[in-house]
Amino acid sequence: MAEPANVAAVEEQISSAARTLGSAVLGREVNADEFEALTTILRAATEALKHGHGFVKRLASQVQEERTTENVEEFFEDVIKTD
């Protein structure tokens, strides 16, 4: 997302990837909430990648470590606080 002209292309790829990946994992089309959540994660990962892959690797390691002791919902309830 470094070049302004490239932002639209990256956003298109994020949307496409979210739909394709979500459908492959779930075996059906993603719903609006699933699509929004997945695009948010992919957008954050691409932004982090702009600043180096170290953050992405640390986040992935943390998620993998947490997955050994709790399910995904519990992890994100602890990490992401909703109002």
C-alpha cells in the first residue's frame, strides 16, 4: 500500500482473497460479518508487512501459541475488546 495508485489494487486483492479463502475454509460463501473480519485481518497484515515481516511473524507465533491452550473465540475475546 505504499503507492497511492496501488492502494486500490491491494484493496481489490484483499477483498478477493477474503472471499476465496473464506469460501475454501468454510465450504460456502462467507457472510458479511465473516467477510468484514477477514478483510480487516488481511488489511492489518498487509499494513504490518509494509513495515517489515517481523511483526507479522510475532503475531502468527502468538496466535499459534494461544491456539494450543484455547479456541479462536477465546483468544480474540481476550485480545479484541468490543464495546
